[in-house]
Amino acid sequence: MTKTVTDRMLRIYAQRLSDRDIAILKSLAKCTFMLTGQIQRLHNTDASTQTAALRATAREMKKLKEYGLVKNLDRRIGGVRGGSSSLVWHLSEAGYRLLKLDSREKKTRKRHLEPSLNHLNHAIAVSACYVCIHEICQQNPNISLDQVDTEPGCWRPYSHHGSTVHLKPDLFLAMKCGEYEDRWFIEIDLATESPATILKKCERYYDYYRTNLEQRKHGVFPAIIWIVPDKARKEVLQTTIAKANQKNTKMFLIIMPDDLEKIIVNGFDSKDLC
């Protein structure tokens, strides 16, 4: 049965929670679904070994679950053999309420139904990218992370043929290196959508680019990164996008996960855009 958590109980819990506990809740609010291992990589890096760090994180998640602030899905990523690190966590409605205790924002009820496997795999891949971005910045002290937004915080509303529509990237990223600021829209592709669907998403980026909203506000339009699972998918998207958009500005960079750090740290060559 679902545990009922009153506002009075939430205030008591808020006094008991550590800074790391609160940080975990905030990460779950941003990422929606996260694995225990992802939470550990983001918030528990000071243990003597990774095994110790995972055990400590599992204990923290158990406490937060007992408080009624988080829940885990019945489905595991990687199966039962993955142990506690394969558990998929999300905030409960009480967890969202705790984060908004002292906020004037209207409290909304957040409920998570068991998602489809494709939806869950994509959400976990977005969380993996979110964690990786933080790790890249931690390992490269010359880079500072100014902003990283997930859905729906990274969405961009704009007018199209008289109606308000939204550009919906998976992530938005802004970081500084010295005097320079880099801004990125990131799309996570798991090769589950047809090239035609990808082209429709690309056209939405062109539509938003033509509004000039981002350029007027920030002086530049973010580079767009598609992160794909393998070389074959990379070649398919590069060819498809380049062929379909020969008359448009080249603005899409197709990479594999292992290329992300190199792109963020060193930038990219404009000839690689399609």
C-alpha cells in the first residue's frame, strides 16, 4: 500500500535528511528515472571502493523509500543479476512535495505508471548522459557547468503558423571554458525511431532556428548533438539529414557516447556538421 505522508511528516523528514539526500531527490526530480548506479556516480564518489559506494547509496535509497519519498519500479535494467544497482528509482508524490515545501509554486501531484520498455530505456539513457556531463566537468576543472536542463525544463515554446508549439530536446547544456560559453541541445537516439521521424524532429529545430528567439536572447543558437548507439546508426543519420537538408544551415552533429567528452572539452570541426 502507498504510504500517506503529511506535510508535518515531510517537515520532520526534511530536518533528518542530509545534503546528499536532498541532492539525490533533486536529481530524481530532474531525471525522472535513475538507476542506483547512476545515483552513486553522481552523489557518492567519496567511498574507498565502488562496491562500498554502491552499498552506501543502496542504504540511502532504502531510507528515502521508507520515508515514502522515492519508489522503485518492479522492472530492473539489466535484470535481477544486476543487484541493487539495476533498480530504477523515481520520486514519489511526497518527494515532489518535500522539494516544494517552502515554495510558493502550486504543489502538483506526480504519479508514475510503469513505463513502456522503450520509454524507460530512453529515460535511463538521458540520465546516463546527465551523469556523464557532470563527471566530464568534474574531471576537467577548466570547464564549469552553468546549466543543464532535462525535459520539460529544456523545452522551447514558439509560434508556428499561428499556434504555440514546443521544441523538445532531451537535454540543454550551457558551460563555460575561460571566456567562452558553449550551448548545446542534446538528443538521445537509441535507433528505435525511423529516419523519417528523425527528419521531422530536425525540421522542428529549423523552425525554431528561424524564429531567432534563442539568438536574440543569448546571442547564439546552440549546437545540436545527436548521440547514437553505434557507427551504423551514425552513418544512417548523417546521410539522411545531409541529403534532406542540403539547402538549410548545417547544424547537427552526430556522435557516439564515447565521443561526448572530446566534443565538450575540445569542441568540433564545422565540417562534421550535417
